[in-house]
Amino acid sequence: MTEISHHIPEDILDAYRAGTLPHAFGVVVAAHLSLCDECRARREAGDMIGGALLSRAEGAALRPDARDRIMAALDAPPPPPPIRGSGVFPAPVMAELGGRPPRWRMLGGGIRQQILSADREGSLRLLCIPPGKAVPEHGHRGLELTLVLQGSFSDSEGAFHRGDVETAHDAIDHQPVAGPGAPCICLAATDAPLRFNALVPRLLQPIFRI
Amino acid sequence: MKNELSDLARDLIAVRDARDRAAFGRLFDHFAPRLKAMLLRGGLRDGSAEDVVQDVMLAVWHKAAQFDPHRADAAAWIYGIARNRRIDMARRRPLAQPEEMPEIESLEPDAAQILALQQEAAQLGAALSRLAPEQAEALRAAYFDDIPHSRISEMTGLPLGTIKSRIRLGLDRLRHELRKIAP
């Protein structure tokens, strides 16, 4: 696997570990962990603390039939295997896609997207940006995590390749431009609708839900 | 090689490779009461805690193929399953999970790597017992109770760095083996 240089920040990984991240961000973290041994190791190291505490815990008495119950349950058929990754899409993204390839919608300028989920806590989308094309300049009203799945993009924060995650907070105004080669496919989670700096895109925002 | 493994890791590998019910029974006897204690601390009532313990241990049986002693000791691996189960009970939608690492039939155990990981887990346990009471309490709150934790690494200074590199080594090994089979 290629070297990944932009990782999940510690506080977001902690929130993922604790299960408090909204769905959209949880999918981006899970997709990054699927591609990044470094962050997977950070997460599993956290489990070592939990394991050490579990080993040292004083047990609570089980009901007398607990052991018989579990031994009898072992013969039940196993649960269906989870959806696997396919192509550039790791398993958690394929799960969001329902196991099917993306159904892109044109956004204008050759940019395509598929919204995977959207609720009050945040929205999750796949974006496909042709080489050299810019995503309109935008600021954020909250947190945005963007994971590159194919190709690359660059903005004021640096260059991002497959597996890299850009973490953008409130203040950042950035203008990502897709790199040369294959179209840039990325997975983006936001906790607020994006705010475009040009008037017309802002008016179009409700229509495109971008 | 097998003698260097902890009894629990050996039992979990016997479940993984031979579907060994007696080994599973020993794992249940060891972990089920501890898991129940953890779930009770997290606020579950007795009956629900019993049910969740059953779910978690059944998942241990079905997911055993995923256990890799190069990357986790038995307690950490089972803790991870229990933690995910409890998180999903508290959420509207299950937490997205990363792609499972591929199962490699041919992967010969690397005794040195496994032993080193187990030793570091033991050192971590020793470091835990040396923590100041309020730090130990904060960790228990973060890992056993339902309190979202943040900044654990800053809070404690536990020796997680070497454990991370051990786990990283295990992952690298697995990917390397995979490339040999399917370049």
C-alpha cells in the first residue's frame, strides 16, 4: 500500500473508539482505517488498554445456565459475512452503497456526486472530480472530513492521495483542485451544508445539496 | 512455539483453527464473568448484561478466524468485540467498521513477534497498576463505563508507542504475505 501522510486526528479517533461520532464521520474513519495500517494500529493499541483492564477486572457471577446456553448456541448458523470492499471502495463505503457501484449525478463542470446519507447530524457523499478541475471555493460551518479513494487533490493544506484524509474546521477556506491522472474520487462527511463563497453556487446549494 | 503463548491465546487459536469446544468453554469461564462485570459497570441491568455476554461470546466463536496473535492478545481482541457491541446498542445506526483483514491460510506464526506483543501487554498491565488512583479511575471510566473518552494518550502517558509498532509490524506482515499469494 502507498504511504499515507494525512491521518485521522487523535480526538476524532478517540470519538470513533468511544462510538460517539455521527454516522457520516464514522464511515470516513472506518474507510480510512481500512486503508491505513498506522491508524488501525493506533486503534488496536487502544484496545490493549481495554483488554488489560478486562483481564484485571473482578468477575460478576453469571446465571447458572449461562454456560449451557452458550454451548447450545454454537451450532446455530453463523451470521452472514459483512459486505466486502470492491475496486477503490473499501468495505464500509460499499456497505453505504448497498453493495452496488455508485450512481453518480452530474453537479456541473464535470463534477459528479452521490449522496450516501444526510440527516441532522451530518451528510456523507462521494465526489468525482475530473483532473485539473476545482471544487468551488467554500468555507465550512463545522467539521469536514474528506478521504481520497482514487486520484488526488491539492489545496492550501497540501497534496492528498489515496488514503489521505483532510480535516477541515470552521475557519479554513480552501479550494481543492483535482490532480492529473485518474479522476479524483473522494468520500466527504460534513456536519453542516457547505457554504460557497460565490453567490450563484450558494443559491444552488439547496438544489445540489452540496 | 505454542508453549510461549498464553493459555488464553492458545485456547483462542484452538477455537480458530480447530473449532475446539473445550477451549471455547475455558475462554467463556475466564471472560464471561469479567465481561458481565464490565457491562454492569457500564449501567446495564443484570438480565441485559447476561444477554450481551452471550452475544459477545457467540461473536468470539463466529469471528475467531479474525484473531491474529501478532496484533492483539486474547483479552484485547475480545474487549474490542464487546466494546463494538455496546456502542451499537447505544447508537441509532451501527458504527461503521473497517474492512476485516484478510485471513491468510499460510501465515506461519512468528513466535518472536507474538511473544514481544504479549510481553508488552504485560508491561502495559504493570504500568496500569502504577497509575495514580485518579488516573486509573479515569481510564476505567473511559473504557468500562459509558463515558466518551478523549485525550487518553495525553492523560496517562501509558507506554502505547511500542505496542502500536508491534501491531503495525503484525499488519505489515499480513499484507506482505497477502502480496506473496496474490501479487
